[in-house]
Amino acid sequence: MAYEDTMQRAEFPFSPGVPVVFNLNPGACILEGKVQIEATVTITGPGPDGTQIGDGICNLVRRIRVLANKAAPNANGTSRYPDGALVNCSPQTLLRYATIEHQGKFVMEQSGSNLGNGAAGVYDIFLSIPIYFGDSVNLNNVQTALNMNPTDSQGRPVYSAVQVQVELAASLAELFSGTGNAIEVAGMVRWDDTRLAL
């Protein structure tokens, strides 16, 4: 049996309060996907430093959903895979689950930035939120991978479409309380996945 690692990547500009939708290309099985934000954040205004809400910078993303539609039946049968919301999580939940893969370490924003607690300034950030479909605890992690092949091993259809929806914060007030400053995010929201072709 042949194994081949592949990667898929797509990106769109960050627009506060506007959801980003990635339509995933078919092919292979997704072991891990990442929603990433690489951007320069500019905070302006006379307001004071604020108080971080929850994980602060992580709140740039409100919610991440992976939605799937079953393919129509074919001559070999009906799709046996679930449809609807395969993932419907806050970024905080996904990052905390990822501590299993990071030997117990909680990794949030890569540079350690907290955006100055909402104080005026310019901050470069890189936030990477992983979604693990392949369960590393499972002896055969491919069993839980997201099958993006047109048909399964029995020739039955899998999915007609799979989307990743990323809901973004609209204002600085979702990250910090007690500051009247404004936020501008100049950068990209990216989907990056690792696939295994069997």
C-alpha cells in the first residue's frame, strides 16, 4: 500500500466581523488542519490599557466550524460518513485539546504578544489554531482522519462538499474590556492542512 503526504493551503484577507469560508478541495485524508492568522495589528485611540478577556488575542476568532454535505448515493451504496457540523468549536477549545499533541504545552500566539492589553501600538502576530482529525492516541490514526476522497474503499460516495467557516471578531471590545481604542488588522486568514493519500 502506498502512502503519500500532501498539503493544501488557501488564504483570504482578515476583515473584522466578516466570516471567512474555505471550500476544501477533494483528495486524500486530512490528518490535521490549521486556521492561521498572520497579521499586523494596529490599535489606535486615547483609551487606556484594557483588561484581557479570556485568552485575549485568541478572541480574534470567535468560532471555527467544519461543515460537510454527504454525496448522493451511487451504484455501490450510500455514504456512511456523518454530515453537518463535524467541528463546531471555539479556538480556545481547539488550542487546549492540542496540548495532547504538544506534550502538555499550551501554545497560543507564537511570539507571545498580548497586544499590549489593548494599548495603542503596532503589533505583529501569528496565531495558529490546529484541528486534529487524526487521533494520535489511536494505533491507526488514519481511522479518524477526515476522508476527502470521492469514494471510500468500497466504492461508496463520501462527501459532495466540505467547508471550513471561520467567524472573526468585529472589535477590540471582544479581546479587552475597559478600553475605547479601535483595532485594525492587516493580514491574512489561512487554512493549511496535511493529508495522507492511501
